Amino acid sequence: MSGLDFCLALCRFVHFAALMPLAGDALLQSALAPAGGAASRRPRLQAWLAIATAVTALLWLMLLAAAFTGDLHAMTSPQTLSLVLDQTAFGRVWRLRLILAAAMLAAAFLAMAGFSWSRRYVMPVLAMTLLVSLGLTGHAADGGLATELAQALHLAAGGLWLGGLIVLLRLALTGDDGARGDTGLATALTRFSRLGPWLVAAIALSGFVNAAALLRGPGDLLVSGYGRTLSLKLVLVVGMLACAANNRFRLAPKLVTAPAPTRHALIRSLVIEMALGLGVLAVTALLGMLGPPGD
């Protein structure tokens, strides 16, 4: 992998790691988190994630322009950037994504300024729209409408999973879960656990559709570079599922009877699950740089 390819893969990873939790957190915060002081700090985190999303969206375009031409000067060439935006399928989608990213950034700062309607309504819509629009680029775009829809579903479900982890981790770390003590955290965890099976089903179904379109058969998971990288992603997802099951069935029931030690155990489990999720995003960023078998 060249230095330019590494920079592009890193940019992709940071973009995923900022946008996916942002979209999920924006959508799930009101549904999962009881009212409390943590809500007042949420816009600041969302603003930083929105900044990272917008910056990496622009940098992604610039790095791709350099990759297309093989010339680093293309990153800052208005003519080359305009050519990519106007003459490629990626560019036409990316023009819309840059507009959405700018609008989301403005909405994030409005939320910080105290406009609650921006945090409750505008941010979730813009963030999730920006996230699912990624399904119109990359390998998914080469497979037609079915893979584009599958990838959009895959991204949305993954974003909700990671965003839910942020909400739970914030509650567990701050202890700010309303006046009900750890019963509030237990309630949030239970609510998220009810959503979990639907998210897992959506990720599994959409992942199967994508894999069927990109792999020639199950054997490619072991014999091709793309397949082995995808296999690593599957292993990391299984690890996340194990953490989620531990949170739901072992820790959640103990939050009321033994709140202090259970809260600490839950924090460790959520941090591990989030770390595994970031690993999934890193592998996903790398997969976009690899050609599927037989490509």
C-alpha cells in the first residue's frame, strides 16, 4: 500500500468513526437516555464529530483526486477537483454529501447555541442522510440498486449500534441518568437491548447481500485478501455481540441490586465493545481500498 493509499484509508476510517456514532447518537439520545444534565453536554460532542465528518469528507475528495491522477498537486487543483465532482459517479454523490456535511455542521453549532430543535430534529435527519448516502459510493455502487440499498441499511444499523454505545457509556461514566439512580441506566440498557436484535438482523442481512455480490463463493473468505479481511471484520462483530450479550443478560439485572461494581464492569464492557466497533470501522475502511475477488 502506497503512502497515498494509506492516507486515503485513514481518512475513510476517521470519516466512518465520526459520522456513524454521530448519526446513531443523534437519533437514539432521546429514546435511550433519561432527562438529565448529560443532555446539555451532548451538543459539544456532536459538534466535534460534525467537524471531523466535514473535514474528512473534503479531504477524502482531495485524496481521491490525487489517486486518480497520480499527482499530489491534484489535491489542491480546482480544475482536477471540479473534474472529479462533475465527471464521475463518485463526484456527483460527493457534491451532495459535502452540502449535507456543511448543513450538519451549521446545525451542530446551532444546537450548541441553545436551539434544541436543531439537536432534536435537524441533526438526526442530516447525520443519518449523510451516513446512508455512503451506500451510493464504493463497491456497493458497482453492484446496482440492491447492493446500494443493502449498504445503506448496513451503515444505518451500524451507526445506531455505535451511537447507542455512546449514549450508554456517557450515562455510565457520568452517573447522570436522572433522579432514579442506576435504574435509569438499567432502563436505557434494556431499551437498547430490545433494539439490538433488529440491528443485528439488519447488519447480517445487508452484509450477506453485499458479500454475495462481491464474493464468488464462501471459499473466497479464506483464499483472497479481500475475503480474509472481511473474515476479520466478522470476527470483530462476533466479539461485539458477545459484549452486548454480557451487558444485557449479566450486567443489566445487577444494576439495581449492586449498582457501583456493576457500573464499573459495564463501563469496561462498553469500552471493549466500542473498541471492537472502531476495529470494525478500520477494517471497513481498508476493504474499500481492496478489489473484490475476480474484480
